[in-house]
Amino acid sequence: MYDTGLPTRMALPSRAEPVPDRALARYALGVAVTVGAVLSQYVVPQHWGATRPLFSSLYGDLLVVYGLPILAFGLLVGGGPLRGWAGRMGVAAREGLVWYATLFLLALAVVVALAVVYELLDPSALALLHKPNPVVSAAASDPWLFVGLSFFVGAVEELIFRGWMFGFWAGRSTPWVVPAAWTSAVFAGVHLYYGLTYGPAAPLIYPTLFLAGFAFAATYRFSGGNLVVPALLHGQMDATAYLGLISNEAALAIRYGVVAVGAVLALLGYLRPRTGAAAPASIGPPGVG
């Protein structure tokens, strides 16, 4: 991403050996369970009335949507990809802020470009973006609860999507951008309520989700497997949406303040003279298999 000029930037080394078929099958089953569990909230209650009390409860819904993937990956893949979850915090903080800010700004540019296209081809679709976000609207009765809950959800989603789903591939011979891209696409895609709510205008929302997921995956990779920083960045991204119900000014200040700090770090990284940076230290790959 950028040259820090420091020897502490520790990308996971690649392994040449292929993934054993049995390990790959277990991993694929974990991914399938995760996608099925997250999407079940949009399908199961509508077709199986007996489950509606479970899904209509906040904690019941969380148990299905996140509990099943954690159980599946924990049993099928194990804890290998999570070994470095709290390591190299300084490196992870720098990498996370830089990747998050850079790709946030890229997402903003993509959304503006798409909005121009919509304005030329289908301006009526843009009006759909004025519809309230159903998840944020559901938090109106107790926004502070959801501000706090955002950091729990951010941590759990990073555990699942970056820790297990992406982390399985980190350190393998596959170029890291490939699993980072497709796992970020899965992460964005399971946020189905955006498509259901905004219809043809939904493509204006998904690039931000995809690029945020990619930034979190890059943070994991270049910090040697840290999940704490991606979880905190993810949490603030969600929390500021709920904080907007209380104070829109505070929400915008925090959201763009984080981006501004990351942008400054990115600029300093590019401007720093490249003088004899040591090679990243080698650490064991976190993947299983």
C-alpha cells in the first residue's frame, strides 16, 4: 500500500504447498454456513412462521446470524487464522487507518461517479436513496444501545469475514488480493437489506461496503493477522450511523476525523524518504491445512 520506511510492516509470507482437499472442503462448508446463516434472516421468517419470534428478537437474530458461523468455522477450520488477532497493534493501527481512509475516499469517488451516471440515465432511482435505512430506523428507540452494540457486531463480523474467511488464505501462495476481493464481495453481498430497501439505487451503496471489507482484509494481512484494529474501525463505521440519530454533527466529525487521520498518515508514508527499509520479518502463516 505504501512504504513506511520501517521494518515493522509484517506481511504474511506465502506458502507454496497446495491446500489439502479435506481442509478446503471444511473451509468451503464454513463459508456456506456463514452465507446461509446471514441470509436466513431475510428468508426463513417469511416462509417458516414458527421462527419469527426468534428472528424478531435482537439477540435471537444475532445468535443465528453470527452464532452459527462462529460454531461452523470454529469446528471446521479451527483457530489457526486467529493466532495473531491482537498482535503488532502499532503496525495494525497505522495500516488500518491508511487502508481505511484511502479506500473510503476511493469509495466516495466511485459513488459520486455512479451518481452522475444515474443522474444522466435514471435520475428517479436516486430518489430511492431518501428512504430511511431500516436497520438505523429500528434503533431510534435506543440509539445508544446500538452505538455500543456496533462494536460487538464489528468484532464478530471481523472474526468471521477477515479472521476465518480471509485469514484461511493469508500466507498461502494465492495472491492475497484474490481472496481479499472475493471475501469482501461476500461481505458486501450478505448486506441484502440494502438491495431490498433501495432497489436499483443499491449499486451506489455496495462499493463502500466492498472497499471497507478490502481495507480490513489488507489490515489483517499487513499486520500479521491483527483483528482488533479492523474490529474497531468496523465498529466506528457502524456506530456513527446510529450516533447520527443523536447528533449528526458528532457522527460526521468522528467518521471523517478517522478518515482525515488515515489520509495524513498515508500522505506522510508516501512522502517519507525510502532509505534502506529492512525486509519484513517472517512470521508463521495462520491458515489451517
